[in-house]
Amino acid sequence: MDKDRLKGIGNQIKGTAKEIAGEVTGDAKLEAEGRADKAKGKVQNAVGGAKDAVRDAVDGKDRI
């Protein structure tokens, strides 16, 4: 698993926590930061997945 995927998962979790905290406290800025962190995490996860796919293709792991 690529390190970008792990960072992405971490950012998604952090974003969810911030978003919920913002909702509970009524802090719109914190809620927006949480949504931004979640989006960043999804992008990082996708980049990491693409890197894994390329690495697997080069290593021949996707061959039948």
C-alpha cells in the first residue's frame, strides 16, 4: 500500500472529526475545514491507488 493512500485515509478521518465537531459546536469554519480535509484525503487515496496499480502492472502482479 502506497504511503499516499495511508495519508489519504488519515486526512479523511481527520476531516470527518473536524466536520462533526464543527456541526456540533456550530462552527461553520471548522466544518468547512473538515470537508476540505476529507476531499484532500480522497484525492490522496486515489493518487496512492493509481501508484499501486502502476507498481503492480510493472511488477506483473495483474497478469493471469
